[in-house]
Amino acid sequence: MAETWLIVGLGNPGPRYEPTRHNAGQLVVDELASRRGETFRVHKAGARVVEAWSRPGGPKLVLAKPNSFMNLSGGPVSALVAFYRVPLERVVVVHDELDLPFDTLKLKSGGGHGGHNGVRDVAKALGSPDFVRVRVGIGRPPGRQDPADWVLDPFSSGERAALPSIVGDAADAVEQLVAEGLLAAQRTHHAPRP
């Protein structure tokens, strides 16, 4: 049986939140599904999923977007892990990251949640923080704007122009992670962007 990877894009459901910074993770999972010509379907775990292959003869990918709000992402992720019997080391959570500048990408395994409520809830539901994170930098808000408002704002026009490139790079990082491992993906994607 082919190994299965669960790739979860965190975000909030519904059209109101689609263009917001907090949904960066879902944009990446959408790109991975689009590359495979697949559309999401409803899953009983409380998520929308695509089942596809990383490449012909390669590992199986379960691409998922929880139907819950960000702060309650753990329930659907935990249910998907159980349903697909995915070991923790093959669970990848893609999410927005305030502590990285916009247009920056970092991958890591385990560690704290850094104040990200979606990551916090996933770690709590899985009983461990030891899953891989693909962190898509959105930067901190200017001035005194509350970070909670910033993440729920749409990307600026300048950011929207750069978004396809960033989302594409993050999707590349996920594919490399599955194919070659975390270290190889870090070496490629932690280098400064041209």
C-alpha cells in the first residue's frame, strides 16, 4: 500500500474569508489540487478533501481544507488522521505566519504554535506538536493595527500581485517535502527569494 500524506491548508470557511491573509494555507492546498486537475469534495471528517498522487507511482496525497473556523481546526484534522491512518510524521499543516515577512516561506517540524490558534488547536487535538508546518509569511500589521484584524483583512493589491508566485513556491515546497524530505525542502526554500 502506498504511503499517504495528509496536507492540510488552514483557514476560515466561506467567501467572506477566501481572500484574507488567514487563508494563505488554503490557497496553497488549492494550488496543489489545481495542479492535479482535482476538485474538493465534502468528507465526513468535517473537511473538503482531494485524494490524488504526488506523482505517478508516488505517495498518495490527501489535500484537505477544514470546514471549521481556524480556531477549531483540530477536530477535522484529527478525524482525517484517524480516517486515513496517517502517521504524525506525514501530517503537513500549511498556514499563514505573522512572524515571517510577506513573501517568505519556512518549513519546520514540531515546536510551539507561536500564538497561531489554528496550529495550537491541531496540536491539542493530535496530542502532539510533532507535525510538519509550512509557514507562509504574511508579515505583521503596520502601526498599531491589531494582528487579529490584520489576518482577517484581504491581501493588499501589491500583495495580490505577488501571491501567485508565493503560493506556487509553497506548493513546490510541499511537493519537495513529500518527494525528498524536510531537510531538502528547507535547503531549497529557506534561501532568500530572488
